[in-house]
Amino acid sequence: MNAFNFKNNTLHAEDVALNKIAENFGTPCYVYSKSALTKAFERFNAGFKDTNHLVCFAVKSNPSLAILNLFAKLGAGFDIVSGGELARVIAAGGDPSKVVFSGVGKTADEMRAALEAGIFCFNVESASELTRLNDIAGYMGKIAPVSLRVNPNVDAKTHPYISTGLKNNKFGVAYEDALDIYLQAAAMPNIAIHGVDCHIGSQITELSPFMDAFDRVLALVDALEQNNIRIQHIDLGGGIGICYSDETPPEFSDYAKAMLAKLGKRDIKLVFEPGRALVGNAGVLLTKVEYLKHTETKNFAIVDAAMNDLMRPALYDAYHAIEAVQPRDANTRNYEIVGPVCESGDFLGHDRELALAEGDLLAVMSAGAYGMSMASNYNTRPRAAEIMVDGDKLTVIRQREKVQDLFALETIIK
């Protein structure tokens, strides 16, 4: 059941009317449904319940401490891409031994912090990174658990900015080079080869790219076995899409069945890194119409949320449904939904048929992933508050920033 529904002509998050949230906490603000987050994780996890597996939530999609803590309590591990994300996971009560560390540019300090914390695995993305990790682990007297992120050259059929599995992407090592790099790793004294990692992109709405990539990974696993390198786990990344408009991404259960059928009787642990699939439809961005501006060619609804609050439309030309919190029984107009930031690219939606008045509230739907996590302070705009709804209960899980916070670390030269 969708956690955001209309009751008495008012859009609710679970049992709480969104207009009441706006009255109490202001706008713009992010609103999340605890039940939607919980059910999404449980549905994903259930598909692999009889299999040796680990579900590592992709922290980059939504790093809220409250959300990380919720997933940790549900048994999740975490996929991180920075030392800062590792610190967040630990602060949220996450188990470092369930953390995989991805990313092409891990620094020496980040490697040291991860080794000290005792993470599950490093997803290594270049031969140079492997050499550095071996040196640092040796200096610390530790053994670094490693998977090599292999680029299978599979087209994820998604936006080019979030496609990561083709030859021209910066991520991972070329499939053709992987065996040689694994042989190099096997000869390093402070590296322990644990797995193979593969992540081909995000917002994927078909099963076939996942299956094609898995076939190539399994062929590599067989080649490694022939070279006396035993693989303990396969990390298949994340990337399952969500419905923003009319997409039909695969059901979690179908995804799980297809993956397990490919794995067959192999005694290998499966690791997954879902992000958007768990949080995307569990959150909305609540915003208020400040002005209506009617010109000869366009109608603009100027709202108090902007590209600094939700970057996806400006960055990817991404579509988010936009709903009036209390729809009016009046004739609609075609609106551009735009923010106050001084950029022509500052928009949240094009060509939306809405009946609006100044002061109305709008909900930008499917904003739980890559919304707050990509927010900035451009134009010296404080970042939004974040609210968690649990039934009829509300919790502020992040206070709205104050303008003074934005320059508290700056100094004037006298």
C-alpha cells in the first residue's frame, strides 16, 4: 500500500496530513514514511531469505541517521563511498562488519579508517588502488578483504549519468583485465581476495541487463577458480529502478528468483547494494507556492523549494510527479514549477496541469532518494528540515538549517 494517499481531499503521509506538517515545521521539508521504508527493505530481503546473502543499503541515496538506524535495526549492511559515510553508518548504529566500501577515489585516510573499523570488504576499482591498499594494510599490520569491481561492459539502458557498467565509465576495471589484476592481488601479502563486485548503474527497469552482467561475473568466477582463487561472495550492486511516472521496474521477488536461478547450486554468498529501490518512494518534498506568474508564453508557479533542495530535475531532467496537497475544484492551467534560485535550470517540473493559488502546498513525489543527499546551500539557502512519520506520530529527524549555520566556519580577514 502506498504510504502517501489522499484522505478527505488532503494528501497524507501515513495518518498525518501534509498540510499539518507544513503548519508545524514550515516548507520546504522532506517527509518520509517509516512503514514504506520498513516494507521496502523487508520485501527486498524476503526474496533471498533462504540464501546466504547480505543487503547493503547504498548510503549515498539517503544518508539520514534515522533512516540508516532503521535499516541497521532491520539487519541491513551498508554500501559506502566515502569515509564520511562510514562515520555516518557507525554513528547510526550500523555494524562495520557489514559495510562494503565502493568508490574510485578512496584516500589513504579513508582506507585506514575502514581497516580500523573492520569493514566487510573493499570494492577495489583500479590496480593503483589495490597497491595502495596493500601498502597501508601492511603498515597497519592488517589484511584487507577485497573484491574487484569489474566493469562488464553491459548497457544498463538508463540515463548516461547513472550508467556505470560501460567501457567509457570511470568505474571499476575492464572485464578483460580483471583476471590479471586478481592474480596480482593474490600475490600481495596484505590482501585477502574475498569476492567479485559488479554494479552497472541506477534506475534500471529491466531484468536483462542484470542477467547479462551476472553471466559475465560467473564466467570470471569460474576462471578465478581455475587459477586457484576461491571466491566467497559475489556483490551484484544495486540499480533496481522505481516508478516515478509510468516505469515498470521488476518486482523484488522476480529479481530475486532470476538471480538465484543464475547462481544455481554454487556455495557463494550474494551481496546487494539497493538504494533508490528502498527509499525513493518513501519520501516527498513538501513545498509552498509563493507566486503565480502568468506570461504570454508560460505560466509559472514559483515555489519555495529549489534546485538546491532537489537537484535531480536540473541535473538529469528527471521527472517527479507533483501533487497539490489539497486539490482545488477549479479549472487547471499548464504550469512550470520553478524555484527561486537564480538559474534558468532551477525547476522541479515542466508542463504540469494544476489548479493553483498562491499559498497552496505541493508535494514533489518519489523524493526519498538523491533528494536531501544531493542538497546544497547554493544562493545561501539553508537546507530543508526532514520529518519521519510513523502512523500518526511525527519526529523531526533533521532540524532546518539557519542562515548563520552556513557561514559559521568562515573567517573575515582583517
